[in-house]
Amino acid sequence: MSSPSTSLGSVSAGRKIKDRLVQGLVYLAFALAVIPLVSLLWTVVKHGAKRFDADFFGHSMNGLAGKDAGGGAYHAIIGTLEQVLITSVIAVPIALLAAVYLVEYGGRSRLAKVVSFFVDVMTGIPSIVAGLFVLALWLLTLQMGFSGFAGALSLAILMIPTVIRAAEEMLKLVPNDLREASFALGVPRWRTICFVVLPTALPGIITGVMLAVARVMGETAPLLLTIFITKAINTDPFTGPQGSLPTFIWDQAADPNHNAVDRAWTGALVLILIIMLFNLVARLVARAYKPTGR
Amino acid sequence: MSSQSGVDAAVGARHRAPGRRLSTGQAGDRIFAGAARGSGILVLAIMAAIAVFLVWKAIPALQANKANFLTSQDWNPNATPAKFGIVQLAFGTVVSSALALIIATPVAIGIALFIAFYSPRKLSAGLGYVVDLLAAVPSIVYGLWGLLVLAPHMDGVSKILNTVLGWIPFFGGDSPGKNSIFTASVVLAIMILPIISSISREVFLQVPRANVEAALALGATRWEMIRLSVLPYGRSGVIGASMLGLGRAMGETIAVAMVLTFAPGVNVHILEDGGNTFAANIAKSFGEATSTGRGALIASGLVLFVITLVVNMAARAVVARRKEFV
């Protein structure tokens, strides 16, 4: 079996070396991506574990200075959960309806093309610009104060396009036969969409929504301009500055005292854990209900 | 949301011809179709509103500005009289994101090739997920890590680069440090790796099987196959992906704000501490901004919005043009 390869003439040394060289570079590139990831996760876990205690989850920073030990992120965790919930309540219905429009109604119309293009463009809006917009509209024009709700508005702007894209992909995967079967039975279009198309695409949509939630949960920049910073517990998202995990980390990391920096690391650990949890559940949902096609 | 229901009502009214009986299905259809269409229009309305409100709220500050907004290097909007211009911010933004792109693109292409062609097939999905994890890490955590872990290491790297490449003006300067534009670029490069590599990977995996096999059948090595069939096919996709990464890098706020030490004025020595970007400046100066100061920050945000808009539209156009060929 070895004779054909020799009779055909083996690959010249130069070409072989080049091939190996590129292979080495490609492996190196992958290693270069893994190194920061491992380093980042390792340091977050290592430093974050120091203050991963009951105090951290049960107390706020009210009345504490950066140099003080103790204190925690209770106010920030409450704030983040409330803001993300409000964000989802605002963004998901709008995004779902827009996706339904693009897939079920828009077709090849001019409006659908324009909307689709601007959804792409909207995906690229810098998060700080979303914050500035809410600042200009909600706080400066309508004269409302800093609040968790203002933060949720800015996060919704970032969440809408991602959910539209995810839902759109999923709706496209729904076989046309299902729609036609429903139409043939005389079911009106909107009922077909609500009770046939959307349920079929639901697992995929849930995955998309959860990934989008995980994404906006880590946003800091827009929150700095909309919820501002507070050390106290504020459970009312509609009045007054509210805490959030990302702004908590930002605030604590700006303080050179090691107690504050430790709190920042633990905040980062908690944030990453919540985000990873969302990612994990999203992927499990996606896997459990994988569309089998036909 | 009032605009949305307004659209519903308008659509409903327009179609309701007098004398025609409406079955519940038709009414439901109209309302639902109207709501869907309204949501689509709402997306356009939001984009328009962003532009309108940023311009509107920027105008008073721009009128109070005693320096030239486009050519001044100072950023003192809180002073009386207010003087601010975007030169330093534009310089920092463009240089840091361009450098991040230069660092990230080759690595990202390597990662995409690794996952598409070099890694064991069983592992490739899992390895792709590992790279995507980089995208799931929030920017505030990158900032924290960049400030406390990466920056101390960058001190030595900057000194070496300064000694070896000091003859290039960018790498010159007397006091290379760790909180420089260069360090910010490295953090940005890590942050945009996953977006560039995941799109490139998709594109590479779409290369027609026949092209790959034809190259291999002609006796090409793996690298020659990639050079002859994969890279030419994937080029525009990779360019589009890089531009999306560039847009992301330009708009990145928190990680840069944490890593970079601010110093006034344009400093072309990117290894030296100090610099500023549009986004980072907004996050850092907002806390103590006066009303003119806020207006000035909104004005600078408007410039950033326009720049990223142009970059993203161009990127989408490149990617879309490729789709037509496929």
C-alpha cells in the first residue's frame, strides 16, 4: 500500500513545512483565545470566593465606606433582577410582534426590508448611546428622575433587536405545511400564528430571550446614566436611584481599598454565575426541544 | 406604546368598509397584523427618536461651547465658559479600536480555521462554545480583569515594545506604562475575538464541499486547500465580520474606562499612560457633569452614534453582498 504514495511523488519538504507551520499558527491562535478566558474565570473565582458569604447576599452598602469590611450587594442584586424583569416585559412583546411581522406579514415588502435593515443596525448601537438616549428623552425632556425603570428602558433598546433576530430565525424554521394545514381548516391567520406557529417555535424563542437577558444583564454603561449609583436598598424601580450588579462592581472597583476591590470581585463572580446559569438553561432548553424538522 | 395602539386603530379604521360584515377572524386578523406591523414601525421610530433626541439635547451645549467642537483638543464643558472639542476622543477611539482590530482579526481567523478544519470533528462544537463563552463575559468583568490582572503584565510588554519598536512614532515616548491606549486595545481585541471568529467560522463552513475536495484531490496540502478554496470564498465574510467587531470596539465603554488612565490632550505615543475615547469619557465624566456638561457628553455620544452607524451599515452591506453570490 505504500508504493502508490512514493510513485506519485511525496509532497515536497517546503510545502510540508509550510503546512505544518500554518497548523502550528492555527493551534496557537486558539490557545491565544483560551488563555485570557481561563485567566479571567480563574481570577474571578479565586478573588471572588473571598467575600462569597452570607453578608454579601444579605446586606447593602448603606452607611459603609470603601475601606470598611463587610457590606454586600443585596441592593444591587435586587436592582439587577427587577431591572432585567422590567426590560423583558417591555422588550419581549415588541420584539416578538416585530419578528412575526417580518416573517409572517412583511414578505418582500419595502417596509419589511427597511425594518430588517434597521434591526441589524440597531444591534450595533453602542450601549452607552442607548443610555444617552434615555437620558435625553426620559430624564432631560420628560424631567423624570434616575430610576430602575429608566435603566430598564435603555436595556430594552439593546434587547429588542437581539430578540427580534432570534425569534425571526425560529419562526422561519416552522414548516410552511403547518401554516397551510391550519389555513385549510379555516383558521384565521392570527389564530394560526398564535396557536400553531408561535408554540412550535417557542423553545427556540425562549432560548433566544434567555440569551438576550444574559447579555443585557451585564451591561453597565447605560445604567450609569439612568439608574445612577446608590448604596442603599431601593426595591421600588420607579422612583429614585437603584443599585445593580454591574454598577456595584464599577463603584467598588474605583475604590483603591482592598475591601472594596474584594467586593468588586465577588460582585463579578455573582454576575458571571447568574449569566452562565441563564446561558446554560437556554442551551438546555434548545437541546431538549431541538426542532426535528421533517 | 401609545403610538402602537394608534397605528392599530388607524389600520382598523382604514380597512373597515361600511356595510361589510366582519367575522371575528377578520377583526382579529386586522388587530394582530396591525400590532405586528406597528412593532416593526416602532423599531424605526426608536432609531429615529435616538437621532432626534441626541441632536436636540446636544444643541444648547454646542451653542454654549466657546471652542471649536470639531477641532479642539480640550474637554472642559463644566468650566465657564465651556470649552470642548472631540479631537482627543476621536483619536483615542479610532486608534484603540483600529489596533484592537489589527490584533484580533488574524487570531480570530486562526480560531475559525481551527474549529472548522483542524480540530477533531467531535470536539469542534464544544470548542466553538468555549470561544463563544468569551462573548458571554460582561464588559465590566473584562474591565476589572484588565485593570487588576492584565495591566500589570502589560507594563513589561510595553517596555519591550518601546525598546524594540521605539523608532516607530506610535511606539515611541519616554515612559511606557500599563494604563495606556495599547493596553485598552488588547482588552478590546479579546472582547471582539468571539464576534469575528464566530461569523468567520460560519462562512468557512459554507465553503462548497466540492471546492475543498477538488483542491485535496489535486494533491493540495491542508494549508494549500485553505488558501485556494476557503480563504477566497470567505474573504468578504471575514471583512464584514471584522467591521462588525470594529463597531463593537468603538462603542465599548466600561472596559476601556477602567483600564485607561485619563490625561488631557492627544498623545500619539500609545504605549504611554493616558488617552480617552468617546464612550469611556461619557461614563467617567457623567457623574460630575453640569447641565452643559451633560449636553456636551450627549453631543459626543451623537458623534459616536453616527460613526458606529456608518461602520455597521458598511459591514452589513459587505456581508449582504456576499449572500447574494451564494
